[in-house]
Amino acid sequence: MKFDHIPGPPRDSFFFGHYPSLRKVMNNDGLIHQTFLEWSETYGHVVRINILHNVSILVTSPETLKEFLMSPNYRKDNLVFDRMYGIFGERCLGKGLLTSTDNDRWYKQRRIFDPAFSRTYLMGLMGTFNEKAETLMEKLAGLADGKTEVSMLDLMSRLTLDVIAKIAFGLEINSLEDDRTPFPKAISTVMKGLISTREPFVRFYPRNWDYVKDVQESVRLLRRTGKECIELRRKALENGEEIPVDILTQILKSAALEEYCDEETMLDNFVTFFLAGQDTTANQLGFAVMLLSHAPDVLEKAKAEVDDIIGSKRDIDYDDLSKLQYVTQVLKETLRLYPTAPGTSRLVEKDTVIEGIKIPAEVVLIFNMYVMGRMGEFFQNPLDFNPDRFSPEAPKPYYTYFPFSLGPRSCIGQIFAQMEAKVVMAKLLQRYEFELVPGQSFKIMDTGSLRPHDGVVCRLTPRGNTKASK
């Protein structure tokens, strides 16, 4: 009753709250974030959401978002992030950077990991970004006949897996070349498992037992691989052996300086980097291809910029990335419409007032990028794909654009992700024409991150005489 004064849609029932409505959306292959958008447009900047005995508040106030995300004084809530600790009894994301709700514990980890994800350090890894993106271009060369139907999302997922494995951990997975490698399936299965944690009783239904076993085995594979990788690298460091220049090496050096030796948390972050580093960037690139296929003017402008900046070069230099201004705008606008990580949350630990509405203590605030990115109040003609929103001359969005979150707990891998996406997109635009196979939809699938529902199936052809030189 103490929440009934907060605006929101009528509850389906006293006991279940809005759960039946949201469950119906998911069962019908819908997107609950779209439902949240509709509720925000109907009920305002503060919307009550009842799920069983839990109450969350969906907030679309830029000032409130600024207050709660930019300040270190508000912690993540246990309700959402404790669910990711483990899946079906197997420790998964544990208490890593993404899931830790204890700010002191999180800060100790972040201090160790930050140097490995700094722009200065990542600049030295441009060779690997180029190498792996080039493997994709060579793969596409055998498929770009104008007839073969190619799932760009599948190929992008394999590419980003190869990139994060090599740059972060020195692993050569080569999933682009080898369809039999177990990692793509394991990551996809674990992501589905994380979604399943929304359903408290899913593991107990006999029809789900085989699925539950697959998820458990996939989690064990990722953690086992991580453990072997970390142990081998640590021994190599101790023995003074030649070691790869990658993110893991930098992390272990920082951990040694800090005398940090929490092995399980290191594994938590290994799994987190694999899942987040592979899935979100692949989905962003998939959405970008999908949008460009329906925006010929934008596509031509992006190709012209690539031709002007990159020309026929095979390898893209770090300095080229900052010159690809319009390609950067395309990727930013893609994330406005299709934020692959759609939101975050914070816990209100004491009574507060938001938009004139009293919010009781111990309630969770939800900040949703999908919702705010599609509100006409914040973006003119919000459903239009318009990269000029992010041109240098355009006014910057005021706390309404946060695909990597904001503030001290923003995504540690955002520079990594932006560099990777630009290298891959620039090479694709340099080499190939692409068009969606008729019948592809703009539907979105929620698998823990948002991804194109139909796989972005395209037909490709080489671009004239723009073949890159060796």
C-alpha cells in the first residue's frame, strides 16, 4: 500500500502484480522494454512496477539518472545482480565487476582491471583488431557472390568471440574458421541460462532437465577454460617466460602489485568479459548492418568517408578511428535505437522524492536506455535512424544516452567495444555491398542483451575496385 500513490498501470492481481502481463509479452515473442516505453509514455517519468512482492520504479528523468548514476553513493541492487551470481547451482558471473553490489569490493577490482582497458594500452593491440577483422573479410570473400544468403549476426558473433579471446586472454579459438568449436554454443547457452533466472522454478520442470544440464556444462566449460588460462599465464610470469601482450597479462601484473589473489573473482570476470565482450558488440554490428541496409543515403555517406580516410589500406591505424566521424555517428545512433545492454538499476536506501513523488526506502530504480532513447521528449522523431543527431555540431544528449551506463560504474570495456566496432564496420564498408534478404524484420530478441531477431541475413557483393592492398 505504501507504493500505491506512485503512478503505474493497474496490477493484474494482488499477488502477482504486473507479472502476468509481462510474462504474456515474453511468451508472445515480444519485448518487455517496449512495454516499459508504453507505460512511461502513459504514466510519466516515474512508473511503479509490481512483480510478486517486489516493487521497482522505472525512472525516465534525466536529472534523476544523473544523480544516481554519476554518484558513487548509490549501489546496484541485489535483486537483479544476485540472480547472475550462478545459474542452476553453478557459479557464473559471481561477484565480478558487473554483478558486485558492494561498492568497496567493486572498487578494488576496478582499480586492478582499469589499466588493461585503458585507451593507451588498447592502442597497442590494434594489430589483433585488424588481424581478426581481416579473417572475417576473407571469409566473406567466398560468400559475396550476390546469391549466397549470409547470417551477418552469426559471423559477427564468431568474429567478436575470436577478438575477445585473443586480445583479452591470448586464446586462438578461430570460431570463424571452425564451426565445431564449442565456445559459441557455450556462450549462447549461458546467455539463455541467465535469462532463465527470471523464472524461479524453471529448473524443476522435468521437460527442462536436459536444458538445465546443458547450461551447467556450458558454465563449467567457461570457468574451466578460464582457470587453465590464468594458471598457465601466472606460471609463465613467475618463470620469466615470454608472454603475450594482452589484457590478461596486464591484469595479472596489476593484481600482483595490489597483492590481489581472489581466484574465484578472477574467474567471475573471465566469464563476464567473454559474455559481454562477445555478445554486445556482435549485436551492435548486426543492428548497424540492418539499419544501413534500409538507409541508402546514410550508407553511401559512410562508405564515402571510409574511402576518403582508409582508402585501399589493408590495416586500419588507431589514428584513423578518430577520423571516422560519420561511422562513429552511425554506431552511436545504432545504440540509441538498439542498445544491446538496455539498462541498469540502483537501490534507494532512504526515502527520497523524484519528480515530486515520494519514493520509499529500499526500492529499486530502473534506468532503461531503450525507453529513454525512443522517447520523443528527448529525441526528435525518435524512431528515425539519423546519425546526424551525434554530429559534433548537434547538442549532446543530456543524460538520456547511456548504452555503456554512466559514472564510476560505466562499462569498463566501452573503449574496447568502440574500437572493435569501428575497425570491423570500416573494413566491411570498404570491401562489400550488402542488402538484406527480403522478409527480414526489425524485431528484437532479448537474450540477456538485445539482438536482431532474424539474424540479419544478407546477400553481399564485392565493392568495385576498392579491394584492399596488402
